Amino acid sequence: MSDPLITFIKERRRSVGLTQKGLADRAGVGLRFVRDLEQGKESLRLDKVNQVLVLFGHRMEPVAFRMEVEDEEG
């Protein structure tokens, strides 16, 4: 299963005809950052992720979810 953020970034970048370098230049981040982002690196700076997302009219923000906790009886 692919990460939704990675899928979103790749699809949007390709749909507007940008290379990774082009996206990096337009977003004001380094090429290495875009590569790391698209490869799913787990530790990325949120401010830089948002610099990329803003080009597509989006941003990362908190989203409520319900965490499932298994009952440990036994």
C-alpha cells in the first residue's frame, strides 16, 4: 500500500509537468528533499512538506482519528 502523501505529491507533480528538480525549484526546497519526500523518508521537516504542498493548494494539518486499542485480557 502506498502512502497517500507520496501518491498525492507524485501525481500532482506529474500532472502539471514538473520534474523533481522543477518542483524543488518552484517550492524553494532542495532536490534531495523532494527525492526523500517521494521515496517516503520518515523524518522530514513539516515546514518543507508544506512548502511543496502549497503549490497544489494543500497543507498538512492535524486530523482527528480514533486509535484502536486492543483489549489485553488474559
